[in-house]
Amino acid sequence: MSDWFAYDDGKSVGKVSAEGGTIFWDEEHKLGARITLKRGSGFVAISCHIYGRTDHTRFFNAVSDAEREYKAMRTALGNMMKVIDSAGGRDIKIWEAISEFVRRFP
């Protein structure tokens, strides 16, 4: 069984995000994260949210690049959520995991 599921039962797909982009893919991780791919006028972006911790957004020139990176980021984000969950509240381990994710996906 996947740790990922459609955000808001898939109701957000096709809607306009706060930044003005149309949401194409939108998933939530059971441990408290969300990843969204959206396209607007002049931009394609992937946003990752770790609830209560941080947000990270990347911009792309092509939808195909963003789709490829979405899949890689989704996997890495899921792995990072497991690290965060197992850190037992030790903030240094949590922020190390987040920092590594941001370095890998600038």
C-alpha cells in the first residue's frame, strides 16, 4: 500500500493554485507532506510542503522536465518523511534531512 494518496480526494486537480497555476498532480503523504505540480502563464512548478516545517518550490521550463522531477522528488520526499517520523523530535536530524532534500532538488 502506498503512503501517498490524492490530496483532497483529487478535487484540487484542475483548479487554480494560490500562485495562479493550474494544478495537474497533487498528492499528500500520510506522515504530513504534500507535493503539487502546477502550470501557469509562463511557469511550471513543483511545490513540496512539509506540514509545520517548510515549503520548497522548484520552477521548470518544460512540463516534461517537471513531470520527470516530480516522480524523483515524490520518492525522495516520502523517504525523508520516514526519516522525520523516526527522528523522535530531534530537530537536528529533521533539519539535516530537509537540507539534504533541498540540496538534491534546488
